[in-house]
Amino acid sequence: MVTGEGEDLRDTTELGKLSSYVEALPAGEPPPRDRAARRRRVVPALRAHAAREHVRVRRRRVVRRASLFMTAVGGAAAAVMFAAGPWGRLRPSSRAGATIAVLDGTLWLDEGADRRALRAGEASGVDAKEQLEAPAERLARVRLADTATLTLDPASLVGTVVAAASAPEAAPTFEAVKLVRGRAHLQVRKLHGGQRFHVLTPDADVQVRGTEFDVELVDSHAGARSGTCVRVEEGLVAVVAAGATHLVSAGQTWGCPDVQAAAPVPAPAPAAAVIALPAPERHAATPRMSASDLRLQNTLFQTALEAERGGRYGEAAQLYRRVLARAPHGPLAAQARSNLAVVSRPR
Amino acid sequence: MAVYKAHRPADGSEDGPAPRGTELSDEDICRALAAGEAWAAEVIFDRVEDVVDGVLFRLLGPGDGERDDLAQQALERIISTIVSGKFSHGCSLRSWATLITQHLAIDTMRSRSRERKVFDRSVGPASLELVAEDNRTPERAAETRRRVERLLTALSSVNRQRAEAVVLHDILGHDLAEIAGLTGVTVAAAQSRLVRGRKEVLRFITGQEKEQRHGNG
């Protein structure tokens, strides 16, 4: 046993003990054997083993190089395809991927140089870059996810604003459309909480929570003024324009060149009343009211809505009655009557 | 530099004989083997066979019935490490052969130790043949056998790298610098392994001795 190195076994008796064990091992050269016979037996096996090992190592090198090459080529190809191919364009983002379904007619989807047609019954995911255009000769009706149904007049053009999905598993929805050209009729489903659906025009932001209305961009050559025209068929719409908010209720219009000349807006069917209310007399046209009177009705109606949403049904019923008493044939009357029927139901 | 002694392959294969009377360095042999020259395997045999046999004789004893097979396995392992490039050329082929063979010997001891635990807790017949010649008294011979058995069991029980350091240094006589070069560690690390390995081996042996004393008492 070699000593003098690696010794921190200070106790020499311990080292001596280990030495005594090591010395018990057989020492010296192994006894002579028939080396030639052994050589004859082992060497061919070693040559064969060397040849096998050489093949194995070479094969492993080839496989490794091939896998490296394939990985590099595959990675590069995937990067190129992703960046330049259709996957790149359809790359999902937090504000993309909401689905539209064409219900009637044909709709053109424009994204820069790409333009593709969606026919009735077809659906597609769209992102914020795409615009929806109705053909020149006919209407197109399309459902925007579960949010709204949009009917575009011929040659009308809208862009979409897609809201991020509220949850990882939830589908993205639309939060707005941008009216670029023409006229759009919208039926927006009832939204909850603080949700609003917007129709954006160059000069206004039309906000709704669940209603049916028209928004039109009026050309300066066709009407008395250029800009946005809003016609509400049902519910209440808020129009934010020039820093002011205007509440537009069912039957009312905002920004249209001539209210009387506008297409007649069908009055909503009266809800099945459970309480006795004076039946409204039908008038051919909504009587004109002063701006201050309309503002008061709007305020009353909005306060009643807030009371209804807050669960204060008694207060809401009283406010709806005040709206009806003030203008029984006014633009808010039908909606007030319907809402009054709802809040007056026994609970 | 070893002098090459050429021999035609005993199996008469067409791989061709090694160049006769040529002096080949370790580097040349390894390069030839890596290039697929089968004759280089024959040269390897000539160069390291005695080292392999000596290590196995020292660690496993002269009466080990598997020594020839283990020697062949060791030679095959040496060839495999050279062909695959694991041989770092930081040492001579003979030193490399020592390292590989003692690895194999320790593996074999561990494997036998496991088998004994599973199949037979008594001392196997092979261990009785560990000491080739003992012209001392029978009691002395029995004690020597016990010591060898304990040492080998201890080496197969402790941490492998530490056991390797103890075997290379204390049994096969390599110095720390050689061990460091062979195992690819610093001299300080080799020294640490050696010191710890010795302690672990001694602790194991001491435990065995105590058990024996309790058994006798």
C-alpha cells in the first residue's frame, strides 16, 4: 500500500489496519498461463467487437447529425411559415378571433390586399384588422358572436372591435363596430353588468346595453347635414358626441336630417299588461316636443331604469307612471309602459 | 512507446493483419481503431492484456473462475471507450486499461455482493479461493481469507468514486496525480476521495469486526 499521500488518517494504527487488509490481497504477477491459446480465443472476438462498435458509433453520429439538421431545418421552416404564411395572419391575439356568421346575403371580408366572401350559413373568425362590407346590390345580415345581429344596407362598410375573452376558456366577443360607410341596423342582445356595445362613427359613439336601432352615416349631398344619424326602435341608446351625452329612446332619432321624413320606425308591440293602463292612441307620427320636455322625460326614464336595476321596483313604477303621465304618446311611452308592466308584477 | 508485435488474425478474417514490426504510439492505435481498422483491436490486446490480467488477479484473486471472461469484457470496454471517443488521451493506454478494469472489478464485486445478499448469506466458495498460495498455518490462511473478503465487501459497499480512489492508490499503487488524470478531476479532489474512501472502508471493516466479535462472544 502506498502511503504518504492523502493521509489525514492521523492515527497511524488505522492506516496500518487498512494496510494489513490490503496486504492480504494476492500480490505479484498472476501465474503464467497459455497466452497464445488465450490470444487465439480473445483476439477474433475483440476484432469483431471493434468493428461492431465502429458501426454503432458511426450510426449514432449520423443519427445525431441528421436530427440536428432536421431540427434546424424544421425550426427555420416553422419560423418562416409562421411569419409569412396564413398562420401568421391568423395569429391569435388578445383582441382577435371572434366569430361572425352570415345569416343572409353575402358579406365581403376585407383585410388589406385580401378579400374573401362569406355566404349565408358560413362563419369565420375575424380580428380588428378586417372590415365587413355588404355587396352593392343587396343587404347582408350577420351575427357578431353572441353579441349582436347586424344588418348592413347595400355597399355599407363596418370595421369590428373584438373584446378580449373574459376567461381563458371563453370565446372572444365583439365590443364595437365602426361604421365606415352606409347604414347598419343592429339588434343587440341584453348585456349585463357594466357592459356596453358601441357603434363608432367618425363623429359619435353610440352606446347600448341591449336594444334595436339604426345608425347611418348621412352624406352631405343627401341630407341637410353630414354625420351620424341614429334611429332607435326599442330601448334606450346613449349617443356621445362633441363631449355631450344624449339619451335617445324608442321612436326617437338623433342627428337625422329630417325626423318626419325619416322612414317610419315600427313601434314595438305593447307588452302584455298585467295592470290596467290607459291604452295609447296610435298617431301617424310622433308629435314634436320641446327639447327641454324630452330631456325631462329622458331623465325620468333613466332614473326609473336605474331604480329598476337596483331592485327598487316601487320607485321605478312611480317614475314610469310619471313618464306616461307627462307624455302618454311620447317616444318613451311604449317602453315605459312595458317596463311598468314588468316592475308591477307581484313578487 | 511499445513495440508492436504483429499477428495474423486467428480467425482468418479478411480484415488483414496489422503492420509488422511497426512502432505505434497509443495515439496511432486509437486513431486506427476509431477509423474502423480491426487490426488495432489486436494491438490493443498485445499492449494492455497483461495490465488487465494483473488488476483482475489483484482484486479478484487467482482462483476466480470468471477472470478470463472478465478480462475479455474489460478489453471490450477499453475498445468501446476508444472508438466512442471517451478515452481522453490524457494518460497512457495502460493506465486507461487499469482504470477500466478496476471499474469492472468493482462492478463485479458489487454484483456478487448483491447476489450473496439475495441468494446466500454464507461465504461463497469463490471467496475461499481468493488467496492462491498460503504456506502459513491454516488459521492464518483463514484469517487472510476473512480479511480479503471484508476488504472487497467494503470496497463494493462504499461510494464508487471513493472506492475507485482507494483501489487505484492503495491497491494498484497509482499516485494522486495519475488518479486525477485518469478520473478527470483535480489532484485535490482525488485526495479528498481517497481520504474519505479510506475512512468509509475502515468504518465498514470495523463494523464487520465488531459483528464478528459479538458473534463469537
